[in-house]
Amino acid sequence: MSQAKSGDTVKIHYTGTLDDGTQFDSSAGRDPLEFELGGGQVIPGFDSAVEGMAVGDSKSVRIEPNDAYGERHEQLVQEVPRSSLPEDLTPEVGMALQSQSPDGQVMMLMVTTVEEDSITVDANHPLAGHALNFDIELVSIGGDVGIILPD
């Protein structure tokens, strides 16, 4: 039976949780996630976890922050005067905003606090600083499809 290797297109089912058991994502009830192994489409630790698996294999892995979304960087948390926001914008905690850096790069920001004269935004990925736990099942490699039995 062939094993998944860099360059293969794979399909996997997965469930992702934090160390406290909070589920942050899952393919349950959806089509399997399809990506090119080693193609930079998923976090590096996820690529590493799937490499070497055969169709039908299942495993549980823990991916440290440096192989996931990195560590949190407090310098990416900034207070912004409300006067610099568009007049028609009513900021709310949890709202996603986009900003453009001086070099033209688009950054995603999350509003974390709203005050009368300012808001605080965080440009860290929401999962930055967290180890991620995944239960993974390899469904197919290229056209090599396994038989999926119900739980």
C-alpha cells in the first residue's frame, strides 16, 4: 500500500482541538480536506503528520506553535484612535478588520476591546501561541481511495 509523500494530493478527515479540549475545527459532516502534501497549503506540522500515512490510517498528533501558527507577538496588538476609523464603522469586539501596511501588505485584524475614544486590534492569528491537537484519517492519495466504514 502506498504512503503519502511530498507532492501527493491527499484527502483527510480531521478534528482539531486545543489542549483544554476546545474544538476549533473539524471536517465532520463535510467533504474531506484536500491539499498537496508539502505544497504550503496547510501548517507545516500538519504536512509532517500526514507524510508517511497510508490510506485508511488514523493518528492523533500534537503540533507545537512553531509548526502551527507561531507564537503570539504582543507588538501585533495595538490601540487605534476611533477617529482613524471610517465614520460609518461601528466597531464591536470580535469584529474582523483589514488594514494595509506601509509596504502594501494586507493584514487581518481582530477587534479585542472597544473604548469611547479608541479600539484595540490584534493582528496575531487566533490560534497563535497554541499547541494544536489533531485526530487525522487519511482518506485518499491521488486517485487511491480507501473504503470508509461508519463509526
